[in-house]
Amino acid sequence: MGAAYDAFEPFPGATITSDDSTPSMRRMTNEWSKPVTVEEMYGDWDWEAAVAAVDRSLDPRPSSSIIDMFGALGPGPGDVVLDIGGRDAANGLEIAKRYGCRVISVDPAEANIADGQVAIAEHEFGELVEAVHGFIEEIPAADGAFDFVFSRDMFAHVADAERALGECARVLAPSGLMLFHQVFATDRLEPIEAAEVIGHTAAVPERFSVEGFESAAVAAGFSIENVDVVGSEWYEASQEAGTASNYLLQVSRLRRNKAALIDEIGEVAYRVVYGNALWTINQILGKLESRVYTLRRN
Ligand SMILES: C[S@@+](CC[C@H](N)C(=O)[O-])C[C@H]1O[C@@H](n2cnc3c(N)ncnc32)[C@H](O)[C@@H]1O
């Protein structure tokens, strides 16, 4: 074995046996006590029955279940909600429709605000929702202006976590609740995979740390009331419903047809579509995981 093998450090806690002959075998022993043998692989078990068991649905929650999770916090008519990083106000409109509360959807991208204003004008509950230009680092609202904050899939873009969460605490009423969704890295994500997915999605590497987020939330004046590790569940639901793109097929085409695609759609579009597919695939592989936190302002 060469230098790369000699230099290889297994994950902490890995059980190394003298039979391990490659780095990948060493890693495998982190989870399984030994590799499958040829005899076991082609042995006395039923392939069809095994695949049928795996193909059974686990009745996954769809991504829209985040609106139910928000509803469980008890919003109602008379409450004012901040949807931070609300893009085109789609979540804000759904929250207004389901719970009758007012929603201010704040986003820094002018194109998102324009789309939001169109969506609001056309929506039956649009009079309850407003799309406002702004940043989480400097929320355009008075202290204690909101009863709830909703934050979905936007925090990866944020450079200063403590400042951003401090702003969320500032604009919340005392004891107000924040429902916070973000994707985090697990210890399965390799550095090269992290660099690729983060680099293509305008994300900040430090935001993928669970420990980093939890300590920033506490430092900003929140108590963590609940953590729901959604993992890849939402993607199971969209795959079963047939509503998701085939992200693996996309990656294969993006890789094989790189030059022509960049020529046709531009480098930024190429990279963001690639990053979005990797974002999803890495969640399915357990290298990234969705989490939904309930935070209470102290
Ligand atoms: C992946 S989208 C999610 C949008 C929406 N929350 C949803 O779940 O559909 C991320 C959003 O974060 C917004 N964003 C990026 N940086 C931000 C910042 N510093 N403050 C507030 N929003 C930000 C982007 O403009 C974008 O709309």
C-alpha cells in the first residue's frame, strides 16, 4: 500500500481489524463490524423479498409539513409573523391562508420582492401579506414587532449567524417563537463534497455545523425548545409523489454535457442547478440533513 493509505486516518471510533486492506474498508468498520463476504452476498436470502421490503413506503411527511409544524406553535388571527428570507412570499401566503395571521415576508433579492408582490396581488389572502426588501442582519422592523418568526432554508446564505439570530430575537415579542429550518452537514460529508455543494449554492461553510448553530442561537438569546431531525424525509415524499426532479439524472447530464450546457444556459445557471441537485442527493445519502428547530426568545 502507498503513502496515501499510510496517511489515512479513520473516523474517530472506527474499529480497525487486521483484515482491513483499503481505506474504504476501514471506514466501513465504523458502522458494520466486518465486510459482507462473497458467500454471504450470494447466499441464502431472497433478493425480491428484500427489495420489496425496501420499496415499502415509510409514509414520509412532505415538505409542506413545515407549515403544519408552524401551525402547532399556535399562530392565529391578530398575530404578526415575520417570514425571513421569504423569497416570493409563497410560504407567507400559505401561513396567512391557514392561520389567518398577518405576514411580513422579508427578502434581499429585488426579483423575489417583485414576484412576491405579483403573487400577493393574485392571492385570495393577499391582503394579509406584505413583501418587504431587507436582510436578516438588519431586519426592517421595530423591537418586539412580531409574535412569530418563520425561517425556511435561508440560513446557509448568512455570514454572521449570531448577528442574524440576534436580529430575529430583537424583532420577536418576549417569549415569542421562531420556527427555524436549515440543512446541516453530517459526519458522512467529505470535504470535497462540502466544497462543491457549498460553492455552487452561495452558502457559507460554517452554517452547516449543528453545534455552531445551536451555540449561536443560545448566544443570541434563544432557548431551544425542540429539534425535529427531518433528514431526507421530505425528499422521500416528493420522490414517491413523482413531483421531484430526477436529480441523479441531472447530475449525470450536467457532468457529461458541461461545456455545451454552460454555453446554452450560462455558468451561473449551470453551477446553481448542479449545486441544487447535489444539495438534494447529499440529503438522500445522509451527508446533509434537514432540521427544524423551535426556538423561544428568552
Ligand atoms: C433557498 S431560498 C428559500 C426561500 C423560502 N424561504 C423558501 O423556503 O421557499 C433562500 C432565500 O434566502 C434569501 N436570502 C439570502 N440571503 C439573505 C439574507 N442575508 N437575509 C434574508 N434573506 C436572505 C434569498 O434571497 C432566498 O430567497
